[in-house]
Amino acid sequence: MKLSSVLTAAASTLAVATIGYAVYFDYKRRNDPDFRKKLRKQSKQSVKVAKKELKAAAQQESMMIEKAVRDAAEPGVLPAGVQEKEAFFMEQVATGEALFAQGAAYHVPAAIAFFKALKVYPAPVELVMIYQKAVPKEVFDLIMKLVTRDAAVNGAGGASAKSADLDQVDDAVGAKESSEPKDSSDAKSETTSSKATELPNDAGKKEETKIEKDEKTPQAGAETA
């Protein structure tokens, strides 16, 4: 018997068994109250398990963020020389890119690597804006959580200066978004004001013309007399 025939027969048997189980399941769900209660109980248990897993994941994430922030503040952890900082930066960025490419389970380690690179970068505002465009939103949100926690834990000295620089990101983006409407409104304002200054001149010209006509009218009457 050919292998293709065996595989076809096995697939057909599996399909028939799946359809039969589906029919049986639907029948039990519709006609057996105890079976429905069992299903509801299993559903509630699944929800509880999912909530516990989410809570545990959130706690683990917070612990990893806290540890990364405190480790970065330890003396000697971050390089001091210019060349050493450059090499460290390139290494951490490459590590972060490799980690987030492996999936959601590696998002936190990836964000920690990008955070370490940010700690030694001379222009943090520019780097944050690059991160915002280059990394997934989930990873970027974790990076900002690390930055926020770092500002809270290590708020003195250089950390506060970096935090102040990072606060400029929203201002820069907001200024960029609002520049065009603001310019158009200013242009409209200037046009309106120029028209407002021109109107009195036109009115003055009309008034002068009227006076000249009034002055000429008596002279014409006198010549006729």
C-alpha cells in the first residue's frame, strides 16, 4: 500500500472522528445540565488561571525593571571613557534588537538592553525618538517605564539631568505638530490686520472726494449767476 494512500486514510479517519466529537459535544451541551455546569466551572477556572498568570507576569516585569534600574546606578557598571561608552552602546543596541526579534517573552530583557544604551548616550532625547520609530510599541513602553523608574530611584545628579532631557521629547513633538496651524493662523491674522489698516485710507479718500465736490458746487453756481 502506498504511503500517500495511508496518509489519506489517516486524515479521513481523523476528520470523521473530529466531526463526531463535535456533534457529541454539542448534543451534551444542549441536553445535559450537569455537562453545562462542568463547562462553566472549567471556564471560570481557566479565567482564574489566566488572571494569576497575568499578575505573576506583571510582578516579574516590575522586579526586572527595579533590578535593572538599581544595577545601572551601581558604580562601575556603566563605562566612563568615550570609546568604552561607544562600544557598550553598540553592544546593548545589538542585544536589544536580537532579543525583541525572538518574541514577546524577550521584550523586557530587550527594553533593559536599550535602557542601558540610553544611559551612556550623549543625546538621550534624540535616542528616545529613534527608539519610538525603530522598536515595537510594547518594547518602547517598557523602555519608558525604565526611564520613569530610573528618574524616581536615581533622581539626583546625572540621572535627573537625563530625565529633564527626556521630558523635552513631548515638547518637541507637540511643537512640531502645532507649528503648521500656528503659522497659518498668524498669516490669516496678518492679512486681516493689513486689510484693517487699508480700510481707513479708502474711507479717507472717499471723504476728500466728497469735500472737493462740495467746494466746486458753490463756484459753479456763482459763475451761472
